Amino acid sequence: MKKINSIFVVDDDEDDRFLVSEVIELSEISDKVFEAENGREALEFLQDYVENKRKYSEKFPPILVLLDINMPIMNGFEFLEAYGESFSGDNRYTPIIICMFSSSDSKEDIDKAFSFPYVKDYLTKPVTEESLMDLYSRHFEKNH
């Protein structure tokens, strides 16, 4: 299995970030996990391309972003709007796959998430090793 260079977990719940990081470690799909507590922090991290590329080399930018919906300061949908404004047409960010992950399984939230062209998947919490491996299979295996 080819490892993902890095994964970015954006969630205001420290326990959820910890659990997802543990599942990533167990699944062995990546050796590097970045974390942010809200959309604004995540956006600022991605916007600092030159510094983060210098600091993290081939681990930056993360190829998979797991993005929660409900967060203070800037929620997941607000992040997606700002992400589109900031990175539209920027080829450095083209390979990024954004997957919403939320405790909500409402059709309205799922439909809204997929209305953004860079959202490629949606997971319901809690993220398990099985759901993460399914996500990996859908987006990162060559023969899929």
C-alpha cells in the first residue's frame, strides 16, 4: 500500500482529532497528521505554503483533508467557501481531496458538502479503521 504523504484533520473536538489520528496510525495509510481546531486555523496553515513546504518538505501540502462541519470561528462550510476563493486555480493544491466528516448524516448536510466541487467524500463519525480504509480504496488505490 502506498502511503498518503500527509493527512490534515480539521475538527474542534480534541478527542475526535485524537481518535482519527489513532485510526490513521493503525491503518498505516500515512505517517504524518496535521491538525487544526477550526476552519480559519486550517486555512491559515494551507495559505502559508512556502514556510510549510520548507518545514515539512514532501509532507506538505496534505493530500487528504478530513473536515468537520460544526466548529466555532469558521465552520466546515465557511472553510470550503474560503478555500475555493483562496486556492481556485492554484495547481499546488489540485491533488488535495477533501472529505467531510461529521456526526450528522442528514441529507441536507451531505448534499451541501457535495455542492462544493473539491469535496470528494463524506464520512459519518466516528471514523473507524474500516471507513478510513474504504475511503483510501476509493481515492488512492491505483486500480480503483
